Amino acid sequence: MDNTRHDEYVQRCNDSILGTYKRFPAVLTHGRGSYVYDVNNKQYLDFASGIAVTSLGHAHPEITATIEAQAKKMLHCSSLYYNIPQIELAEKLVSLSGPGKIFFCNSGAEANESLIKLARSYGQKVGRYHIITMNKSFHGRTMAGISATGQDKIKNGFQPLLEGFTHVPFNDLKAIENACTEKTVAVMIEGIQGEGGIIPAEAAYLTGLRKFCTDNNILLLIDAVQCGFFRSGSFQSYQEILSGESASTVNNANFNSSDFIPDGIAMAKSLGGGVPIGASWIRDTFTDYLPAGSHGSTYGGNPLVCAVASKIIEIIERDKLQDAIRESGTYLQRSLAALSGPFPEIISGARGLGLLQGAVLKELKRPAQYESLTPAAYLCLKALEEGLLLVPAGETVIRFLPQFQVTRNEIDEGIRIFEKVLNIVSEELRD
Ligand SMILES: *Cc1c(COP(=O)(O)O)cnc(C)c1O
């Protein structure tokens, strides 16, 4: 294949764009549904979805029509004024989340930032500002985001960080109790750790944490940027976790999953399906802690992105995609887990909820030319070569994040390609 145009774009990218990203070698130009195409018109099955963003795939006709219609009316007016798409989306997000209000911004990091500012404001009068977050968590790349993130590789080189963050092991209530001091004002967790390797919170952990936070007057904040917005099957992953089989492990037999309400939820990624939008939901009890003038965002909640997000919710509800997400997710997880049979030296299992699934890898050796890559990145690169887009999560987990309308045939195709990759890699390991 003539790779001249590809090579030229890579060169121009390297010459003009800051090298903050390690990129996979594909120059993507367009997509349709679950597929994307590169500058050589090579087709890829997209199970990366722009890292859990393109929730309804690419070039969805209704999304395209919504964007076109809104662009003809107004793209932006700032929150100096009222705009109707913003109001309508906020009402919808409140109805899905619980009594409270919405703050709009443009990204996941900013959504978390608003929750961190909420916690600061809430604790201000009594001098409480410490926030407990989890080891292996990921909360974004702003200074507050990397301070909250429980991974050294994200923080290193940027000290001094924002004061007051403590990290403890995930799914360990005792660790939170032990880390809590008179200065603690909030606990922040992901419902399912994404970058940390697709690790869902346990039901008993969630309910125990809710009780602990209430008893100690501490805010319970959920970073749902990756695991939220229906990707788990439910609107929020904690709803899915607490309503599923795992709910039987909840200590209190009379527990009703609607009893679990966090104090703040950060959303982004799938919410916009590809247009940049972030939002946080803040529980009614705490909305006064971010009053007029305390926080803001120029683009936040602009009519274009809000119209798109509302349309996505409308489609999800109309087409009953929550059931489809659960069914596709279960099927995908079973298919991935089954690969540990023929490839025990590479795959140790699969985990996740809905269409946030991870294939868990063994610490496999890589051929010399790939040694600088993690095992997950090595397999993702091989998958890309075979026409399948996947995303590493940490060093030894590979994320499968299909769009919500993925078909059974597309999942089968993805598994077939991944199996081929595992065969290729097995060969390379043997050499
Ligand atoms: C992606 C992500 C973020 C950061 O979102 P950005 O839109 O990149 O700022 C924060 N938290 C979690 C859990 C994420 O997965």
C-alpha cells in the first residue's frame, strides 16, 4: 500500500503539534456507525469510540440533522443569557440523576473541577478541604484533576500539586475510614475505574460509603465521566451495580437502589457523543455552595452541544438502548472471557459492565521492537493493523468500548479480529 499521504500527515503532525500524545499510526478521516476510515481508506471497526465518547457511533443521521438545525439557529450565546437547549438538557439530567441542579462545562476534567470547588466551598467556613480519592483513579489533566488522580505517572513533573488529596485503595471502605480526618470534606470515586483497568465498585462498598459520608458530613462525589451516561446499561454505573445481581451482596436486605444518591456527579465523554460537553449534577442540599459568580465557563452549556446531548438521550430512551447495551455487553464479555481458553498465556479474563469491557492480559513478553510498549498498547497496535480500534487501560487491560447500537455481527467481527491478533502475538511470542 502507498503510505505516502499517511507518512506526510504524521510528519506534519509531529512538526506542528505538541508531542503530548503517543499516537497509534492511523490518520482517520471519517466514519459511519461502528466503522471509521483512514486516509488510505482502510476500514477499522471502532471499539475505541474516541475513548468512550462517540456513544451513537459516527455520522449518526439524527445527530447530524440536530447539529445542522441548531447551527442554523445559534451555536453560542454564553450563559450571560438563558438558552432553551441548555434548560431542556438540565431538566433531563436532573430527572435521571435525582433532586439537584446542573453546572455545564466542556470536559470531564472541568466537571470534576466543579465538584472539587463545591467541596472546597462546602468546607470553607470550618476549614475542611481534604479530599480522599482512590489509587489508580483518573480525574483529568488540569492541576486539580492530576492532584485528585491516584497515579504517580500523571502527577510527576508538575509538583507542587493542589493541597489536600489523599489516595487509598479502591473498594476498601476501611481504608477510607482510616484516612478520614477532621479536615476531610469529600470522597471522590469512579463508579467503574476506567484508566485504572475497568474495575467496578462493589455494591456493598457503595452503600457503606454512602452511610459513612452521611454520618461524617462528607460529600460523596462520583466521577462518572467514563462509566456514566448509559455505558454500563443504567444512566449511572452505580445504579447498574446496585440493581444487578451484585445487589444481593448489599448488607441491608431492605436496601432500595434508588436510596443511593451521591452528592455530586461529574459527566462528559459519552454525554456529547463527540461534541465537547461536560456537566456536573449537584444534589439539592448543596446547590447553594456554588452561588452566582462563584464558577463559570464561557462555552459551558452552549445551545449546540446541549441540543446534541438531549437528542442522544431521546434516541437512547426511544430505541430502548439500555436493554441493548446490557445484552451486547454481556455477549461481548462472555466472548472475551472465552478467549482465555485458547490463549491462556495471553488472556486471563474479562470484566466490566455494559459496553465498558476490559480484556485482562497476562504480563506477556513483547518482541524486541515492541518492548517500549506496555502489553496492552502492544496488543492494541496489533489490533489496529488488523482493522480493530481498541484502547489500553493501564498496562495490562484492553478496553472494548463499542457504540451503543453495536450489532451482534459487529461484536462477532471484533472478536474474530482480536482472535486473529492473539494468534499473531502467540506466534511472535514463540519466535
Ligand atoms: C476521561 C476522564 C476524565 C477527563 O475527561 P476530559 O474530558 O479528558 O477532561 C476524568 N475522569 C475520568 C474517569 C475519565 O475517564
